[in-house]
Amino acid sequence: MKIKTQEISLPLLKDKKIRIFIKRLDQTHKHVSGNKWFKLKYNLIEAKKQGAKSILTFGGAYSNHIAATAYLAKEKGFSSIGIIRGEEHIPLNPTLKFAIKQNMKINYIDRHDYRLKHTSKFLQKLRLRFGKFYLIPEGGTNKLALKGTSEIIDAQDLQDYICCSVGTGGTIAGISNSIHRNQKVIGFPAIKGSDLLRRDIGEWTDRKNWDIITNYNCGGYAKLSKKLVKLINDCHKTLNIPLDGIYTGKMMLGVIDLIRNDYFPKGSSILLIHTGGIQGNIGLNQRFGLQLPIN
């Protein structure tokens, strides 16, 4: 798979003597772009090996993972079940409409029960209700996902810093496991709860070449700020790079602010990982009356 990497040109970067490149994983597939293909591909191979007929997974109402899993499951001949955090809202947002169009069965559970999704008792209830299925965790993060995300970085990616957005931690952990000793990966979480996230990432990598910076989540998952919306629209207009309001926009917001405040030494090079997720902007536009880029 050939993935385009392009350099970003901004006056700030020239002033600070910093170079930024962005790896356009968002351009790899119309419906399974960004990090999702890397997370799902080995899981679906394993599901086939096990003879599974159905895929079950978890996610929020705007989840890129839900949309990508629904599409790939249908394409590969599986039925799919999506366990969605929270209550049903009518009309459905575009993410869930798309998933249903791919024949995914959508089921809602309250936030209390959702926190129990990793427990054997809860999973047994799901098996009694839905029968036999191949389980893919929330966000797709498991050992097979890390096998995939460790392939995101290749031999040409020699920048000093690798930056990515963070949801469940599978992408940053996979990158941590694959980069050179003199490189560091920095993650920008889209959600609150940094202590739990650090613990989870630490379970997937034993290397010390990573960190997460939690100041740019804009209040939590699918929460926006005026500054974030302006940055996303400015990037699209001036750089022709679409960013989403849930993940990649927050990464870019953080990286630009850190450069402005001299976090990175002069002469540094930075590689941004565009993890896709532009489909989520359609729902954000409808919900908040915005005009974020959708392609």
C-alpha cells in the first residue's frame, strides 16, 4: 500500500525552524481510511481462520471504528453487530446510518453497562443474546491491531517526532513498538481520563519512547471549541488537508500550539499521522451547524 507523505508549509514553522510532514493515511480508502485498515486487517484474517460468521464490536455514536468495521465485515462476508454507548437519538447521525446500510445490527447500552464491556459476565450475556461471534474490542485495539499499527511507520519515516491522535491507544502503542531508538511518539487524546489511557498504552508497549499530552481534547470526545473549528477550516482552506473534529483536528491544534511555545527544539522534524475519520464531520456539521470539511 503506497501512502503519500507531504510537507506542510506555514510561516510559524519557518520562524521556529521546524519541519512538519503529514502521512496521509486518510487517502488509503474511501470508507476504511486512516488507522482503521491497519487495526482491522489481521483481526478479520483471524476471524476467517476461526470460521466466524459474525463480528461484534463496540463504539460511540460517531465512531470511525463502527463505520469501518461495518463496511469491512460486509465486504468480507461477515454479519456485524455494533454495541453503541448511550441512548438512541432520532434521526440517526450519518455514522450510524452508514453502519446500518452495511447491514450492521445496532444495539444501544447505557453508559454504566458500557463500562462493563470487558468483563466475562457481560460478554457472556452478549453471547447468549447474539450467539457465536468474533469479538473486536472498542476502537479495534488488541494484539492483532497492534500487529497492524506497527506497520504504519516505514523505513522512510525518519523524523525526530511522530505525532498522532489517540482514542483507545492502539495506534500510538503500535507506532511506539516500531520506531527507531532516537525517535519519540507523542499522542493527543480525544477523550478525558489520561490515567486510564496511560495504563492501557503501557500494557501494549514496554518502550519508554512515547508520551500523551492531554491539554487539547476541548472538553472530551466529540467536544469542540471555536479555536479547533477555526484551525480545521483554515487547514482545509490553506493547506487542502481535511481534518476531523474528534481526532486529527485536536492533534493538529496541539502540535501547532506546542511549536508556538517552543516545545520542540529548533531544527526538529515532525511526522503527523493522519488517522482519517473525516466521516465524523458530517454528523458534527449536522449537530452543531458547522461547515467542517467532509472530503
